[in-house]
Amino acid sequence: MPVKHSFQDLQWTQGFISLGPHFFTELNPTPLSSVRMVANSPSVAELLGLSASFATDTEWLNILSGNHIEEPLKPIATVYSGHQFGVWAGQLGDGRAIMLGEVEHRGSFWEIQLKGAGKTPYSRMGDGKAVLRSSIREYLCSEAMASLNIPTTRALALVASPVQVVRETLETAAVVTRVAPSFIRFGHFEHFANQPDISLLKQLADFVITQYYPDSKLSLTPYLHFFGEVLKRSAQLVAQWQAIGFCHGVLNTDNMSILALSMDYGPYGFMDALRTIIEAACEGLGNQIDATPIITETIKNLYDGVPIAQFYDSAILASRTLIENDPAYSQVTARILMHVIRKEI
């Protein structure tokens, strides 16, 4: 099958947009000036049936930066709700991600989404933008997870602009083109489950079962079977994360894929670095000082929903709880704290 060069040559399908206007808002991305291609993934281009030469094509650069939209592209931002850190957060939605559409290639369907594409009705207090620093992290981690055979959204391209974005400091803007069979989240279901009329919830469930869980459609209890499959796949995904020491950092229901894909790579981290720090803090204090209970307790706390910014706080607290067993753990605590201080200086 020949590869495609123009976006108009790709096999665009209806996909999520067929659910109707209750599920999304139609809008165009916010254009960015002086854009350039920073990185691209030929393997993701291949999934779409797209020629690797897209990376040097001005037309594609303008599309993937949100600067050029025309038929058959039908950009939308989807609405969802969710629980954040155990608390109901109400309506959320794609606050800075805009889906361009869905492409079919060799029997597989792929949604294409621009993250950092500008404000949407769901941006709340946000500016709808993404910065280059965090976009590089998302691009690298999604492609690394794919290489590790861990289910994940993919990254087709990373586009940068000198447009300034205010975060803790002034940074520059970027857009990541994300690709996945679906970006439907737990939060989409929560949104429609929280409405008096559950007909839209049923419509969404029927759509997801038909498109992504065909075995559930054959069950005598299709919704219960579907629910069980989501639980099983999600548990398997988290087990795969743990096997490589990956910590998502913000595992809220609005960040959890109904297909059990790793997605929304924000403040993630890998535990190998933390293990090294804790083991170094225990070194030379005697055989009775063991890093394992500190690491175990730290991981337990992190996966209970502690943000990744509190990695070190969790390790310090875990170490302090052991001081009663052996006062030498006070030195372990101090060493971890010193590492944090040195890191901040």
C-alpha cells in the first residue's frame, strides 16, 4: 500500500465526532508564529500510512502547529469530568488539546490530536498552551514507552515556536501531535454518568464497546463485561509501569484511558533515580540500615496519589518513621534532605 504525502490523501473517518455535539465543541486551533519541526517519529507516521517526508513538508508543519485547517479536518475539543486526587472536580475537558480527526490505515483507526493548540471552552483558568520543556518530556516518554511495549499514546511530531508562555518563568510554546486509537478517558464516562438522563452515557458505552471491546458486545451482560475488561487492562498497565519503575504523577480519572493506555505525560518520573538516592543515603551506616522499607513505603505513598513533586518528601517521611527502630535512620533522613537542598540550590 503506497504511503500518503498530503493530509487530504489520508483515509479520514468520522470516529468520535459521530457521537454528536453533546460530546465536544468544534473549534480551530490557535495559530503560532515562526514554527519549526523539532522532532518526529517515522514509526508513528507509518501507523497512519504517512510518508516520512511529512517532517520536511511545510503543509504538514502548518497543520501540526494549528496554523492551517481545512476539509477534511474537523477539529474538536471533547468534554469530560473527573476525580482529581480523590475529590470530584466536576466538568473538565480538553483544555489545551484539539483533535484534528481520525485516520484509518490497514484496518486500524487513529485519532490525531494537537496538545498545546490553544484555548478551548474547557480551558478554565489555563491559557491553552504547552511549553517546549514539558512537550519534549511528553514526546520522549510516549515513544520510549512504546519501545518498551507498554500501551501508550504515541507522538507523531513536536513543533516549537518562539512565542512566549508564562509559567513559573517565561518559556516558549510548543505543540505535540499525539496519536492513539482513542483519547476517551474514564472522565468521559463520569461526565455523562453525572447527568440526570443517562442516555448519553449509554450512547458512549455502546460506541466504545462496538469500536474497542467487541468481545463485550457478545456477552449476555455487555456493560458488566466491558467494565471488567477495563479494570483488568488498567491493572495490567499499572503492573507494567511498576516493572520499569514508572510513576505517572497525576493519576486522576481525567488522565486515565478507557483503553488502558499510558497518557498525559505531565510530572512523571522513574523510580530508578529515587532508588539510587535512597540506597546512597543508607550507605555506610551498618548492615541493619536497609533501603528496602524506605523504597517500599515511598512507592506505596506515590501510587496512592502523591504528586511527583513530593517524591523526596515521601522518602523523607518513610525514613523518619524508622528512626524509632534505629536512630541511624535519622542520618538517612538528613542525607535525603541534603540531596533535596543541593538540588534546589
